[in-house]
Amino acid sequence: MVDGESSRYRRALRFLDTLTDWERRVGLRFTDEMMRLDLFRRSLDSLGHPERRFRVVLVAGTKGKGSTASILARLLTEHGVRTGLSTSPHLVSPRERIAVGGANISRGEFAGAVEELRRRFDFFDDPGRSRTWFEAITAVSFLHFARKRVDTAVLEVGLGGRLDATNVTEPALSVITTIGHDHTHILGSGLLKIAGEKGAVMREGAHAVFGRQRPRVGAFLRRRALEIGAVPSLAGEQYEAVPRASGGGAYRFDYSDREGRRWEDLPLSLLGEHQVGNAAAALRAFTLLEERPDEGALRRALGNVSWPARGELFRLVGGDVLLDGAHNADSAAVLGRLVDEIRPGGGHVLLFGGSKKKKFNDIFRHLLPLVVDAVFTESSHPRRESAVLLERRARRIAPAIGTKVIPDAAEALRAALGARGKGRLLVITGSLHLAGDLRADLVARRRR
């Protein structure tokens, strides 16, 4: 039985790999004509529209959408709501993207859903009509959640919002986390243009929760919400969170909202002050979905939520390692602040590997002042950037730091671990693909 499931699962993955994958290819045009959500809706019709069998929450944004989605799902689950969670990208296995009650979809369930897609979906060779890898995975999540009879599905938007596969749903509530510059070659370079793409996940008559935004972005989103008849909730206006630093990067915080709710000294298992903002947006969304929150359940959910490779601290023999998937300037700035919270004073070691089409100069300006040594490497992802190119750009910005180029990520990790001195933190970042390549090794070392 196990061998049969494994074989079916491998066949399912091979089939998915024949589809257009925006996460692995460059040069594709992100347009209405290319994405054709009408064709995806037609395909879902052949499945009986499983996405209509549960309540949906969409979580869009640039920073913190995965964390926010995970926190919200944990809050719902802790309150007895049968909850599905769909996130992206994955670190190691695509099964990580689809979970019910915290349990990932099994290999057999994944394979069975893909087999149903192959029987019922129309797949074409024409790139303008073929269903994409992400659409197929999204359909798998819809099928799985319907079969598991979830009450609520929390869906992290993959890219943008307007043309994203998750946007075929009719969300009961939408969350838009902090908006910044990322995927600008696809979504455009202007923040308001990006906000317009992400704001398309809002719906008439539904609540729209906004995380902390730049003033003009917040004003734009509020105006857009009112134009379409959505009900906006903006951080700092309808709800607020005040962090209480507790040392080591972890936080406790106070939460309050316009309706008079107030919870003090809430725990948060995720590291960094920025996660307080994500937790607050999740809490606001939760209170709009569920009328009778239980404070004990809130505290259990917030104190036990996990989100691997996003500010994840490994305490290892020889020194600590911080693993994070920061891949743009805004997330690098947040990571830099987290490093200072955990281990102030600088003088650390950086292991970095990124993907093409990123603004590395902007990223490095936030990270390189914190380090004295840097190792540049490459992930296993097809869109990985050359380690040689990364090192050249870094040296132009910080010529005094010591650098090494080691394209093999496992070898680079060994070198970076060896470069730690007393009190120095090793920071591994640049992409979630690199984090996925190295996390299992770090987990194994932590257990020793």
C-alpha cells in the first residue's frame, strides 16, 4: 500500500511538472490573456465547484501573508473550527501547501486529487489556455478541503491578487498585509499599482482587514474598499497592537479594537516585532469571523503557532543560526531589525543565495552592515542567481567584509557554520528555496 501510494504520488508530481510554473520560469507575461481565470473557473465547474463548499478567507499582501494566514488558521482551529490552510511556496514538498487542522495532505490524498484533475480538467498545449502548476495545486486544495468537509479555508494568495488562482473564490473576508515592492517586473513598480492588484481580492459586502500600511497605500485601499462596498478595517484605526519586548526576539503584545475588545500580554511564538502586526491582523480577521472568541484559546493559538524558515532560530553547538526567506528590500529590512533584536552589535556571518529578478543592491544595504563575513551560494531552484554575481554586487557595497563563493549550498552551510565565532549569529537568507534546501540539515543538527 505504501509503495503504491508513493508511486502514485511520484506520477502526480511528474504530471504537475509538465504544466506552466510561474515560480520556476522567467520571461512569462503576467496578463489577463495569459492567466485566463475564466478557463480556470470552467475547469472548476467540471469538478462541481468544490471551492463553494466552505467559507473562504483570502490573505494577500507583500510581507507577512503566510504568517498571517498561519496564525488565523491556528486561531480558528483552536476554537474548534475545522480549518483548511493553503500557503505558498513550499520549502521541501508541495504537500506542505495544503493542510487541514495542521495536518498536511497525505501522499495518497494528493495523488488522488491530481488523478481527478487529469480525468476532469481540460489541459491544452497552448500556453495561453493551459492550466498552470499553481492553478492545479489550488484546485487540489479545493478538492481536499471539500472532501475533508472543512468549515473555513484560509488561502494565501500566490502572486498579486486580481489574476491569482485563489481569486476565483468568493471570500467571506479578505486580509491584505503590508504592501511593498516585490515582483515588480510582473506587478509594476508603483506601490499603488501593486495595491490595486492585491486589492482585487476584496468583495462587496465583506470585511477587508488591512495590515499596517504606508499612509498613501492605506488611504488607497480604504477608498477602494468603500468604492466596491467592502467594509475596511485598518491597523491603527479599527484595531491596534502594542508590542511588549520579552527578549531574544520573541514578543508579547496587547491587542485592542474599536468594538471594545482588549487582551493584554498575549504571547507570540513567532520571532520579531513585525510578527506582532501579522498576529494583530489575524486577530482582527478572527474576531470578524467568530463572534465569541475565548481568551484561553487565543493564548494557546498565538503561543504555539509555527511558520518554518521565517525568522526561525536554531540553537546549535557552536552558535545560533537564524533562517529566513527574505527576498526583497522590505523583508531584508525587517530581518535586519530582527537580527538586532536577537543579537545586537553586528559582527555576524551571512549565508546568502537568491533568485533572479531581485533588487540585490537594496537587499544588501540592509544586511551587509550587520556582518563581517559572507558566504554566497545557490539554491537548487531553476531561477537561482549566480553566486559569483551576488558576491560581486556585495563587494561593491561593502568592500571590507570577508567573502566566499561556494555554489554548492550544503558545502556553503558547512563553511558558514565554521566561520561563526563566539557570540556571532549565522544568518541564512535570500530565498525560501535556499531555506528549503538547508532546513533539514539544521533540524538534524539541532537534535544532536
